Amino acid sequence: MTEKQLLDAQRFSDIEHNLSVIRERVAQAAVKSGRKPEDVTLMAVTKTVAPEYINHAIRCGVDLIGENKVQEYLGKKPDLLPCEAHLIGHLQTNKVRQIVGEVSMIQSVDSVRLANEIAKRSLAAGITTDILAEINVGGEDSKSGIEWEKAEETLAQLAEIEGIKLCGLMAIPPVCENSEDARAFFLKMNRLFVDIRDKKLDNTDIRVLSMGMSSDYYEAILEGSTLVRVGSSVFGKRIY
Ligand SMILES: *Cc1c(COP(=O)(O)O)cnc(C)c1O
């Protein structure tokens, strides 16, 4: 074997091992939160990862992948095995046309303006695009997302737009020193999620609470996450 083949073999077996460890912890947290393991979806976040390794994760049974950038995803897509994909990174309105119809959900909708653009392009393509509203739960200037104070009002506006379907919420809480602090943000998100779900707004299908990454997916599930987005714990440290 060449050196590249040896390294790949190692990386493939790491990915397989990592996924089985993560699946086990996801299942444990789901049960601990009073749900079934299958109630929590594991997304493999594939930014910076080459298609051959993403495909290995898909072969290992990952049923959802997440990409941050439109260009990066569209560039890799022809080389990927069939797999459901969501966009999870900040989306500029001028990229909307290219991504509508290419992913099954856009998780990173952070303004009514962006939602209107997605709706317009979806209607033109004869489809409805499933979306999540990204909430800036920690009020951080460095992060995109709808302001916490404007969340309810904005969600009601999103629900009214034809061409998109609001399916839930997404958040990236601040980096926390300890798991208690992290859990407080996740709890806050879960309250908003339950609140909006119970309102049963027309034209919505509130079923996804996307929160939890490599460092905190266990805590996120304990607080009600239905979809965790895990990157580096699956594929190893990202090399940019
Ligand atoms: C990169 C990224 C993740 C995954 O982060 P890890 O810490 O590598 O698990 C999850 N969600 C979003 C929005 C990301 O950009």
C-alpha cells in the first residue's frame, strides 16, 4: 500500500469508530431525556472534509450531512453518495438561487429578508423549502441569527411566507466553561421551541430543534435537541 492508502485506511477506521461512539452517546442522552434513540437525528458536519471521507461516513450509515457554504457543497455534491443534506452556514441572499432545491432544508435562516428570497426562488422552482430559524440565543455580536428579543415576532412573520415551511429552530450557543452554563442556553431554546410548536401556526411543521455540536451534543439532547450537528468528533480536527 502507498502512504496515502495507509493514511486513508486509518482515517476510514477512525470515522467508523467515532460514529459508533457518538451514536452510543446520542442514544444514552436520548433515553436519559425520556425519548427513544431514533428521536434524535445525528448530522455529520462535512465542512472542509473531502468527498471520499464524507462517503465513508455515509457508508457507515450517517443519514444526514450538513454543509456551511453553498459553493463548497455544490462543488462536492457530484462526488457524494446519495444522502440527505442541509445547509447550516450563514447564507447570503445572492447565493439563494444556487442552493434552493439542492438541499432538503436550510437551517440558517436569520432574517425575514433572507426568508423572502428563499421563498421567491422556491416558488419560481415550483417547490416549498423547509427552513429552520437560527436564533442568536447568546446575544453575541460575532454570531448571526435572529435576536432573542425579536424571536417570537420574527417566527410569526416567517410562518406567513408562502414558498417556505418553518420546521423549527437552530442555535449555536456561546462557548461555555462548564456544561451547566451550556444547558441553560439549550433549555432557553427548548422553551421557545415548545412555545412555538404549541401555537400550531398555519403553514408550519415545528418538529426540529437543531442544537448541539462536538463539545456539547450530550447536554443539548438532555435539554430536548432533536438534531445534533457533529463535525470534528466524526472526522477529526478540521484543516482549513
Ligand atoms: C462547524 C459547525 C458544526 C460542527 O462543529 P464541531 O464542533 O466540529 O462538531 C455545527 N454547526 C455549525 C453551524 C457549524 O458551522
